[in-house]
Amino acid sequence: MTGDELSTMSEGGGAKLRRGTPPPRSRMRLVVSLIGLALCGALVLLATLSPLPLDTGYGASIERFLRVAHRHGVPGWFEYRELEFSANILMFVPIGFLLALALPRRGVWAVILLIPAFSGAIELFQAEFLSARFASIWDVLANTSGGYGGAIAAVLLRAVVASRDRRIIDRALWERGAG
């Protein structure tokens, strides 16, 4: 085997892969992340753009939940406002995660702009068209924080997977050269 050629380990054998011509990229990450992003985005839009807030009629249940949570170690200062803020963070974690997976590695920085823009558009729509909803900069802050957290998790996951893939490929190339 020459330095510029590597044998493929297929059953048919004999096929050569030249160094420098990468195999075709898998589109699975892109397809799965875009489908997930569309589904999560639709759920977020349903939850945030419905005419009435999701907690309408559930005040007693939320108070009961918080009392139970306080009995089980959640600090007393954690009340409805903190619960809603936390829910807004959690709601945007999958959006940020899937968006960062869908974007090319060099384009992930766009999450810095896209997440607050999406959240801000939701809040502007609520302020303009939904009289029973309350637009808030705090919601934008919470949503953005959650989206950024999800994006960071996706970037870390991609780095771990890329490192693992490099080790597997290096090992396979070493074994082919040694055999």
C-alpha cells in the first residue's frame, strides 16, 4: 500500500480510497435535528402563542405543587415567579440544542443571535396581539439562557463525538497499515 492510498476493508476488497477525498458526509444529524427542531419549535409556539397563559385555571394545583416541593427541600423563596422563570429556561434548552446540531460547526455562533431573536419575536407577538398574555424581558432572558445552555451542550457533544470518531479512524488506519 502506498502512502497516498488506503485499502478499504470491504468484503469485495480491492477498492482504493485516496487520502484527501473524504467519504460522503452522513446527513442523519441534520435530518434528525431539523425534525426535532420543527417539533420543539411548534410546541413552543403553541405554548407561547395560545390566547391564554398555560397556567390559567391551574393556580391551586401550582400552589399545591410548590407546597410539596418546599416540603421536599426546595427553598421557600422559590415561588411561582421562579417556577415560571425555570420553566421558560427549560422550554428553550431543546431549541438551543437542536439548533446547534442543525447548524454547521462553523455556523454555530449564529445561535447567539437566533435564540434571543426567536424569543423576542414571541414576546413582541404576545404584547401586540394577545391581550391575556404578558410580554416580559425576563421571559426573553430565561428563554435565551435555556437556549444558550442547550447550544453549549450540543457543541460539547459534537466535540466528544468528533474526538471519538478521530480515535476510531486513527485506530482503523493503524490496524490496516500494521496488517
